Amino acid sequence: MIKLENVVKNFDNFTALGGIDLNVPKGSAYGLIGSNGAGKSTILRILSGIYRIDSGVATVDGEVVYDNPAIKKRIFFVNDETVQWNNYTLPEMRDFFKTFYPSFSEEKFNEMNGILNLPTTRRLATFSKGMKRQAFVICGISCRPEFLYLDEAFDGLDPTMRIVVKKMLVDAMLDNEMTVIISSHNLFEIDEFCDRAGLLHKGKIVFDRELDSLKGNIQKIQTAFDSHYNKEDFSDLEVLHFERSGSVIYIIAKGDAEEIKAKIETRNPKILDMIPLSLEEIFLYELEVLGYEFNNSKDS
């Protein structure tokens, strides 16, 4: 279990995290979603023991990570910043990590690089962003950690490599009962890979949900009637969003699909279609109800 309780982290006069609560079950794949400056990387650095928190509690498997070498041997962080590794070759990275991770599997390392076929004599400085990402995923999985954190995990990977790397991560989770936390701007990647996701905005968790339950509890309805209906006429539904386009009405509502459909059918609609929602749409409509505005937010 990974747990944050009322965690605050400040940098000078800037509050990166303003009282975060988060629980990640062991063996799960968890997605951290948010714009630049939302606090995703800060959370991963706290859980890796790089940052000390200002207040609250942050534990991995019941232990504080900061200044704790024993728990750090069970964690691997694939950082989005790689400049400090520019002078290393891939074999030199392997040898470095072997000294800190007793469970390092050279067999796994060779197997994965046999698939990805990264050059072993070139320095990391000559790698593309996608190649650097692959190199760290190879090293991370080879260390056989119990907890793997990836900051912008699939950034720089072409579509084929995304599929290959995802399969490697899934196999590692199954083999080692590994817990994975992925930060990303890409909701499609989170939707495809993760069991649960938390949305961050300006150092706060906006919401934290199981993705299956989240999708099953929000419906999009396309409908039309002979009579004129306004949003107020659907008070029997928990409406998140109401939009009219000509004679067609689009409703986003919380609740069971069949129950919502039955309530609308009592109004004798001319058309009634239930339309699948993307994860991005679900988050946007949830945020609209909560009163969050992103149009004027700045990356930092």
C-alpha cells in the first residue's frame, strides 16, 4: 500500500502539494493525471525519497521513504529528467543499478534489450527521447522492484514501442506483483493501462476513482422530443451537463444506464441513443460540476 495523508510540500513561496490524500493498493496500476505544475512529479519524488515533505504522512508499505535505503531498494523511479545519465552507455547503466538493487536480473535485462535492440556502445546523450525512455524501462524492470514509478511513461515512444513497453510493464506486474504509478497528460494511455486514476489540479486531488466504476456511473444521452425541454425538466436525473443542438439534446448524467434510459423514455422521445464516453469527457464533465476552470490555468 502506498499512502499519502494530508501531505504538504512547499518550494519557497510556491505550494506544490496542498494537503494531498492518496491511497494506491498493492499490485495495482495507478494513473496520476494533471497539467504541468499540478503536482504529479512532486508526488513521485516524495514516494521515491527524493523530496522530504513539509507536513503530513507519506509511506510505502508502511515505511517513510526519505532517508530510508532499505525501502528505496524496493522502489524504482523512471524520472523524466535524464541529463545526468548522458555520459553512460546502457551496459554502464546496468552495472550502476546492479550495485544498488540486489534483485537485479541480468537475464531479464538481456531479454528486454533483445526485443528493443538499443545500442550498447553509444552514450545516452546520443539517444532520442524515446530510446532514453526505453533504456530506463529496461533498467527499471530488470531491478525487479516492488514499486515502479514512471513520470510521463510513454512520452517520446512511437505507437509500436508504446505497445511493446506496455506489454513489458504488464508482464513485470504479473511476474513480481509490482505496483506501478504512471504520471501522464495522456488520458488514453491511463485509460488503457491503469485500474485507478487520480486527477490533480494546482496541488490538490480533485478526485480519485476506480476507472471501471467511473465509466459505469456516467452516461451520455442523445435524444429529441416533440415538446420543448430544458435542463430543469430533467430534475429526476443527476445532470452533469446539458446541451442543445437544434432539436437534439445531449445530456450527461450520473447513474445506471438502464435507469436513466427508462426515465427518459417516460417522456416519449423521438430518438434516444446512449453514447460511449471517453475518459477525457468523463473527467471534464465531473470538473464542470465541481466548478473547476482550466482555460486560464498556466503550466509551470
